[in-house]
Amino acid sequence: MVRLRYLKQQTSIRAFLSPLGSNDTLQQLSYSTIGAAASSTATNGVLLNPIFSSSYSSPVKKLHAQDVVVTFQEWFKSSGNPFLDRILQVLSSHGNIAENVDFVSQRDAVDVALSRLNLRLTESLVLDVLYYVKDVLSCLKFFDWAGRQPGFHHTRATFNAIFKILSKAKLMSLMLDYLDNYAKHRGTHKINYHTILVMGYAVAGKPEIALHLFGRMRYQGLDLDDFAYHVLLNGLVEESCFDGVESVAKQIKMRGYESEVTHSILVKGFCRKKEFDKAEAYFRGVMDGGVKLKTGGFIVGALVDGLCKSDQFDKAGKLVDEFGEFHVYDIWIRELVRARKLDGAMEFLQKTKNPEFVVRYVPDVFRYNTLIIRLLRENRLEEVCDLIIEMRENNVPPDELTMNIVLCFFCKAGMVDVALRLYDSRGEIGLSLSSMTLNYLMNTLCGDGSVTDAYRILKNSIEQGYFPGKMTFSILADALCKLEKLDMMNELFLVALENNIVLSDRIHESYIKALCRIGRVEDGYFIHGELSRLNKVTTRYAYNSLINGFIKSNRGDIATKLLIEMQENGHTPTRKLFRAVIQSVCEMENPEQQFQKLLEMQLSLLHELNCDVFNSFIEGVGHAKKPDLARQIYEMMKKSGISPNMRSDLLLLRSFLAGEKVSDALNLYYDILKKRKISRKVCNAIVVGLCKSNKPGLALEIFLEIREKEKHMKPSLECYEELIYSLCKHKKYDKIMPLVNDMIGVGRPLSSFIGNNLLLCSLKDHELYETWADLLPHDESVESSPIWRLGELIGLFSSRFRDELDPDDLEQVVRNCYPLDIYTYNMILRKLCIKQTDDASKLFQKISQKGYEPNQWTYETMVHGFYRNGRKTDAELWVEEMLRRGYHPSESTKLLF
């Protein structure tokens, strides 16, 4: 304890926790407490939101985690009762009934194991065991075993204890069956069996049966004792049978059984009726009436409890100050925590530490636990730390819940290494982790990047019969998928199947995507098959991953099957996916046969035929450069009685051009002109297609023809870009200026793509500038026009222009013509590198400052520029920088060195 106190006093833990109080410094990861509670029964029904701060650096990180671990291990070892722990171990080790072992065999095994402990059974021992053991089934097994041992008979107290346990666990049907069975064996017990039945039914919430049995007892001349009378009275109050309360209270008084227990039950009755003034008057009458009481705390506690449950905390607080004592303080803390008045609870605890306080109050472990859990929920970590240390200083032995809370605290405070070491020593310190803590620890480890440890904990927990909630599994599965630890993920998936646990779509989707990403598409297909077997539909994105995976594996047949299945399950594939599947089919052996099969299956899915499905196939085979197949589908569509629409014509046209069927494309183009008015899309398709088919002259001819006929049509920017690019490539410079003029005339801006191409041509070939200068009108009115400025720029970049240039001026001249991009800067650098390499270096530095990212060609330009100017060493330095940035030199750069 000295070590832990030293850490706190040295501000280490505080220094660590203080910044964590703000949500601004935390990376939060919360999960639904309602959803998780259904699949993982958290301690006391509480689930907390884990908060990770693995990225936060604090002085506490520099502490030796082992010192903190040892301190808490020593404290944890002080908990528990070794004698009772042995009994609990016997009961819990026989807790699960195997499939081939009946109940009688299991009971015999428990009997043998308990008998070997040579217990000396007494009422006190049985009560101790029942209060110590938290599991209801284990309590019932021990109660049953004790009742069958020679020389021991259960007492009113032991019966009442087991009744309370069953009642608290809300196992009323089991309790009533037990009472009915007990009534049939009246001769096997020494104490009056009527008394036990009255008590049992009173605790079970059946006061009418308890009163009926009590009446039969009185008729037979039998009576209840002091203990049983009070159990009956309390049961009547709990069920609001106030007529019976008054009658039984009179009987208690007549027999001289009246005590502070009686008074506290009656005060509780007044509170149940909301008669708080009567309750207080009764209480004060008892206190002032000279009745001999041990402390009066139970009576005050009943009134404080009633007031708090009616939200009268101010009035209850005054009673606590006036009549407070240990039991009252327990109730006051409990109710403040229940109402989430945590500030009030903390202030009260602080006040009890004052030396002038009437009673030195140290909460029991249950009060500490409930308060700490609430504080953890609200991320009040400093106060949690204070309470944990206070528990140790006050020699409050921790129970299992305390140990679990401490682990949650370390996770939440970012000290997951400490939590993990405590987990690893759980056998040594007698720690049994709750589902809450397991979820917490695994979530935090995933957030901290320790996925392997999280997986190890999960495996341990599964071996012990606990499977985490879906959210925890989802977090771990996502982490495993991202790190591509897919063998671990496969084990978890199989365990889930074995336990009939259907995980979320997101988990399955992440798993399948990860498998496909690394080429294990067959394994992904297996997961898909298992989901189908469970009647669970694979998600659209998982289907996409599988289909793309099989396309990459050249398995168009399976991709086709999945595409059809995907649609049958209600998912609509994207055009891109559909196109990719068709392309994959076209690349298979006997593509016509496979293609025909896919088309037939696709058509069978339709309620009625339409252009869309045929268009999708024409588009797919067009991208696969199968123009003859595209023509067949086009003709098939017409034979099916469907008139091809504009998109059908466009797709077929593009298919002919992509497959270099230029004559077929021209024939189709002129057919379109006969039946449709020419549109920008048709113009774009034919001109761009001819340019890409290396037919710039024909493309320009058709373009000019369209411009002549459709003067109001505005061709696309792509149309101009492809034409100018193709004309530059074929050195048809005389055709470029009229096109640029036309483009500006229709309102299209000069794009960076066009400008950069013209600059590249001017750097390589001086004829561009000469042609431009010849065509440029010698008229002063055009000197401020865009075409003039562009000509001036081409002249500056022309290989004939050898004067040194100011980089800033050059950059501004370009900006006056068109928007700059990284490729423009590459052109400027290339121009400067002819003989101004130092200016090029300065501009290179400015490029990044302006927000542009240099690419491989930027570095290549600098390397070649310095090398050609005889600065080989500098060129080598640029190569090294290029490699550091992850770029690999081209073959031409390698040849330089």
C-alpha cells in the first residue's frame, strides 16, 4: 500500500488521469449497452463505454507497470475466505451438466465432493455459504446437500435466506414449486413446516396464501415465532396488503415480539402509502416514547429510503444529519447513487472524513462498488482512483466485482498493460472476470493495437464457456481483418458457427473483403456458402468483393454465378461491376457459350424485356473489345421487338471504335444521323473514338462537319482536348489554332490539359510556334486576346527561345492563360532546367508550399536537368531524394548513371 500511496502523492496517477477528464483528449469507442446486454450478462446488469487513450503520452507511462500490478495483486489476495472459497470451487466445478450425465448423477458428484471437505454443518455455516456464493444454482445445490446430511436440519433462518436468494433472482416459479414440494414432505423437518411455508409464500410475493396458511395454523393451535412473524409482516408490506399489516402488527405486539425491526417495517408501510408525515410522526413517537432500541438506525433508514424513492432528498438529507448512523448512511449513499446524484454522494463521503463527524463511516464493499461503477460511466477517473485507494486504506477487502471494476478502470485510464498483467495473474489472485470486464479488456486491447492479446483473451473466455457480445466480437474481428490476421479470424468464425451465433453483416463483410484483398477468394466463397446455409444473405459489398476477386483469378464462371445470385437476393449490381463480369466472361475459353449463358440467366430475372439489360451487355463486350459480339446483342435486341435507344447506339458506336472497326463505326454514325438529330454525346463518341483509334484527320473532318450543321451545339471539352492532343502528336499544328479559337468561341475555357500539351510540344518542336506565329493575325486588336497570350506563352517555351527567364514572370504568364497544376509546374521546371537549374531548385521548393505534391516526373525533370548541365553529383542527390519519396527512376534515368 505504501507503494501505491507513494505513486499518488508523486502526482503520477493524478498526472495521468487529469487530462483524461476531458473528452477532447479521448478517443471514444462506445457500444450499445442494450444490444450487448442481451448477449453478455454483465455484472449487476451494467455495461460501460470503453474509452481508449493509447495515443496519449503521460508521465505515468514511465512508471514500472509491474510495481502497480504487485500492489493490486497483494490487495486482491486479501479478499475472500479460503475456507468458503473451497466450498465455492466444489459447487462451481460441477456447475455444468454434460449431455450424457443426468441430474441425479451430477448431484451425487456434488455430494461426494462436499463430503470430502468434512464440514461441520451449523446454521451459521450454511448462512455464511449462502451469503458468500453469488450463483443461485450453487446456493440451491449447497442448500439441498446440507438438508440431506444426517444430524442437520434447516432452520427458519436458512429457509428465509434461500427464499430471499430465489426472490432476488426473480425465480418465483422455482420457489413456488419448491414450497409445494416441501408441503408434501412435512415429516422430514423438525421445525413446524407451516412456519416455513408462511415465510416462503410471504417472501415469494404470495401474501394471500401466507395469510391463509397462518389462519390454518391458528385454527390448529399453532403459532409463528418472532422471526416468522416479522417475515410475514414484511411480505405484506412489500405487496401493499395493508389490512393484513395492521392485523399482524397487533399480533406481534400482543406477544411481546415488538422491536425496532417491527417499527422499521411499519415505517416502510407508511412510506409505501406515501404517508410520509405519518411515518415521521410514528418514528419520532417511537424514539421519544422510551422504547428500548439498540440504535434506531433501521427505523430511520426505512424512512430515509422511502423519502428518497419519492425523490424527497432534501427532507431525507435532514433526517440523515439529525439521526444518522452507519445503517442510515449506507441507505443514503445507495439512494444517492441510484438517483445518479454522484456529486452529493462524493460530498457526503468527504464530510464523513471530518474528525468532527459524529460517526466514522466507512462504506462496505457493495457501496464502494456501486459508486465507482457510476463514476466510471461518467469518466470521472480521478474520483475513481481516490475511491480505490480509499478502499485499500480503510482495509475494505475487495470482492470479485471490485477486482473487475479495477481492471475496467485501468483500461479506461489507458493503462492496459497493467490490466493485462492482472488478467494473466487471475488464477493466483482468485479473479474471475465478468463479461463486462472481458468486453472492456478486449475492446481496449484492440484500440491499443494489441490485437493478439485480445484474441488470446477471447480464446480463454470461449474455453471457459463465455462468448462475448456481438459488438466486442465486431471490434476484434475488424481489427483482425485490418491486420490481415485471418487465420485467427477463421477460428473465431468457426466457433461462432458451432455456437449458433450469427454475427453482424458488417463482420462478415469485413472478413470476406479482407480474404479477397489478399487473394484468398476461395476462403471468402466458403464464408459466403456458410452464410447461405444459415439463410443469411451476403451483403452487397461482400458480393462485390467476391465477384471482383474471382474476376482477378480469371474465374468468370463463378463471378457470373455470383452476379446472378446477388440479384436474386435483392442487390442491384453497379454498371461497373456488371461490365467487369462481362469482360471476364469474354476473356474465358469459349466466351460466346459462356456469354450466351449469362445473357439467358440475366434475361430470366426480368419481368419484361427492356433496353437497359441489352445496353449493359453491349457496354461490357465493348470494353472487352468484342465489337462483333456487341453487334450480335444489338441485333438480338431488335429481333426481340425492342427498338434500340440513343444509349444503345452510342454504346455500339464506342464498341466499334474500341475494337478498331472504324468503317463499321462510320456506317453506324451515318445511320444515326439519318434517324436522330445529332447530339453532343454522339459528337463526343465519334470524335474521341476516332482520335483514340489514331485517326485525327478523320476525327477533325467529322467534327467540323458537325459544327457546320449544328451551329448551336456546344461540343464537350473532352472533344476539344482529344482532338488537340491527337493533332499535336501527329504534328498537324496548322489545325490547332482554329480549334482553340472555336473552343473559346463556344465558351469553353482553355484547360490545363490542352495548355500543358501545347507547352510540351513547344519544348520539343519549334515548328509549333512558327506555325502559330504565321497564323496569328497581325492586328493590334488581338494582342490582348486569349489566343495572343497563348501564342506568347508557346513562344517563351519554344526551343528557339534561349534567353534566361524570371521564374515568377513565367509562372504568371502561364496563369494568365490557364489554371496551373503539377503537370504545368513540371513543364515550367523542364524549361528552367535547360540552363537555369538553380532557379528550378527554388521553384521546386515553392511547389510544395503552394499545396502541390511533386510526382515522379517532377523528380525526373530535376535529375535530367542537373545532369545535362554537367552537375552529376547534384543529379545523384535528386535521385536519392526521389527514392526516399518512394518513386523508382525510369529506364532513361537509370541509363544516365
